[in-house]
Amino acid sequence: MIGFSNLDSLIALCGAKSRFAWLSFAQQDGGPSTYTAADLAKAVGALKITGDKNAEIKMLIADSRRVAPNTVFFAVKGLHTDGNMYVDDAAHRGAVAIVSEKPAPKVFPAAWIQVADIAEATAAGAKSFYGNADDSLETFAVTGTNGKTSVTWMLQEMLNKSGSKCGLIGTIHYDLGGRCLPAGRTTPEALELHAMLGQMRYAGCSAVAMEFSSHAIEQKRVKGISVDCACFLNLTQDHLDYHKTMDSYFEVKASLFTGATGKVPKTAVLNFDDPHGRKIAERLSPETRLVSFAVDSKSADVRAENVKMFPQKSEFKLVWPGGETSVSIGMPGHYNVSNALAALAMVYASGRDVAEAAKILGAFRGVPGRMQKVQSPAKFDIFVDYAHTDDALKNGLSMLRKIVRGKLLVVFGCGGRRDKTKRPKMTKVVQEYADIAWATSDNPRGEDINSIFADMKAGVSDPSKIAFVEDRRRAINLAIDAAGDGDCILIAGKGHETFQELGDTIIPFDDKRVAEELLALKGLL
């Protein structure tokens, strides 16, 4: 049996509830009371359908272990196995239909829907089954290497507090309007995604802020999503284990703005401080409205002027077509000013009151695991941050370097089974900005830690300023022991995560909690 979802019970729980809610709504409006195999075949553009076309469908599943009566099983080919190997098991468990790229067997107990592209069919089927929920939500899609989570959280805060109930799909959690679920991945699989959008609509949301990862775009998880506003933040090296080259990585990101979802976004909000943003602007369809933002360019539509940085905040004059106002955000750093501009530019693009949104943003106090301070009476500071690329480390460390009174100490690691070429670059950045560093485990994922360390050591320029410590808890402990008055410790890489991936095992590990436990043991909490 096979599972393609990181959220094992989400489809059964969230999917069934949102589907039933939609059915009740449809019945009240005189709409269809059932959804059949024939309805699904039409939605996915089936090449052929055999078997009972009138079979009633109540759930969509891509994990044979989750199949129940009246379920459709999508035979998706994954990285490690093929869902077509489990169609018999799915039928045995009660599946009334199978969706597959393969032709139907001569004899099969359930309806068989043959499609040309299983990924596109999965997205189209989910969109149809959940009543095109994305069409009824104002959809904001945010993509880029760094900052997606911060920007979507800022945007959600501004929309919620200005009267537009906004759901959220992203790296930390999925806010469905009535409840939150822990995130299994930045952008869920299509079946989960549309179930969540259906839940948002049922909960009264009128908008959704979504992180669009490059993996999700390329794997067609977001195919068919109606995007009102797509935002590009930046592009720096990451995920080259998957995309292979920076050019390929860029092309995937850029495709969001040129039709990767099946249609172009109504508005493109682009960062003109990043040359990739300007490059995307050149490719936009005449149907897509351009709104640019920048900290350093006065040619941008939405921009920050007179930027002032402080240890706990940033201040700037926000300028947009037809207005300007003073803004103060409780987050230091140039990159946070850029993130704030991105969120405010989307507010502007949507036609909302920018000045009101700016006031709301002034009370926003950040995102869990994003340069999050560990509260302690100790005479040194500790921050936890999700930075796991050389660019994100450079942004965070350069900001801390400007405000730290003493030494800057860093604990960081590199994930296993991911882009190896960024490891020495991350080490090089840490060596450039930190006084002392401890390289340690991040999420090894079964890769030998000594192999990871060997790659990282290629970026070492001063061996006296860095130690390699396999145990992450011990590395954090050593940093705390080494900290003195006025020093600052940055624990980078995992941020909000509450686990560590060791081989095929996931163990509890929360950088913030571990730091608090160690501080308490030392009488510093």
C-alpha cells in the first residue's frame, strides 16, 4: 500500500467535511445533490471511462490505505513507487472509481477513468469536486526563495483586521478560517489543497494567502488555481538537488506569471530590487497588471524611502501611487522592509486602503521561527531563525552584526539529501559574519553527517572560529556557555520546526524550546 500525503488523515477528515458542506449548500441552491464518476470524468477530460458512470463519489484519495466506500483513488506515480500497483487494494477497500494514465483492465470491479496526465487530472478533479472553491476566494499567491512565510502572514494580518476574512496555506500551518492544521509541506498536494480551500469557503473566508513553492508549480499541484494576485519576492540558490540549475529554478518560478496554473494572474506584484523580478515583468501578458515594489528603486510603484533601522524595529516612508505614510514595523532588517513592501503592494494591488493596512502592520510582531527572540533575563540575546540558504543567512547575520554589542555566535547546519552545492556557501557566509560558529546537524534525512560536514568544510576560511558538533542540542549548549554580556546567539536552519529528520525517523526537536530548557538548567530562565 502506498501513501503520497504527509498529512495522513487530512483527506479523510478535511475532505469529507468540506465536501459534505458543499453538497448541503448546493442542494439549498438547487444544485446537484450527488457527484458521480461521470462528473469526474468530464472534469478531468478523460480519454475513456469504463464501468459504472453513475457511481456516487464522496471522497478523493491518492493513498490506498485511506480508501473507504464511495472513494475515488488517483493512481499517482510517486518518487519511490507507483499508485497503479495498488488499484486492486483500493477497489477491495471500497473505491468506486480509479483515475489512471493506464488503460482499464479487461475486468475490474470499479469504474476506470483513463487520463493523459495524472497530475493535471488530480488537480482538475479536486477543483471540480470541491465546487471550484478557489474561484470564490480572492487568491494571493506568493513565490520566491526567501520570505514567503513572513509575507503571507503579514498579508493575512492586514486583510483579517481590515474586514476580509483570510485563510492561509504555508510552511508553518494551514489556517482554514475555523481551525489550523500543522503544515506537512509548504504547498499541499492538489487533493488536500482544494479540500482546504473548500473548508475556507465554508468557514466564511473571502480571501486566501498562499505560498507557492517551486516544487508545487512544477509538479502541477496548483494547476487550475485561479490566481488574482501573484507576488515574486526574490531568487537565490536553493533546491538545486531538484531543479539542477538556477536557470531551471527561475523558469519554474517565472511560469507562475505566464500561465503555469492554466491562466495568467490578474495582477503581478514583482520585486524590482531583484533583477529576476524585472525579467519576469518583461514576460507578462497584456492581461496581467504589473505592480512593482522596491526598497532601492524610485521607479517602483510601491517603495520605501528614508529607511531607518533599529535593534527591534524598522521605520520608513511608504510611497505608492496617490499616497504616502510613515510606517514602523516591529521587525529589524532590510529584508523585513522588503517583505513588508511586498505585502503592502498586494494590498494596494487589490484596491484596499493602504494607509489603514500600514497601521495594522505596525502592530504585527513577526512570525514563529523567523528571527524569533528567546525571552530570557540573560545578558545576551538568542534568536531562532529558519534561514537555511546562504542568502537568508547573510540577510540575518548582516542585520544582527549591526545591532550586536558583543560577539555574534552562530549555530547552524545543512539538511541531508538536499542541494549539496549550497553547503560551503552557507559556511562561508557564517565565517564572514560570525565571531564563533558551531556547525551541527539540521535534518540529516539519512545522509551521513560526516559527508554533510565534509561539504560544509569546503567553505571554512578560519578553522579557529568554527567547530563541528554532530549533536544539535550540545552545539546549542556550547554556544550558550560561550556567550557573554552583550553577545548574540543565532540558532539557524530550523526556525518553527518542532522535529528533526534522522534517517526514516522523526524525533521531537524545537530549537526555541531546547534553548529555553538549557537556559533554565543554567538558572537563566
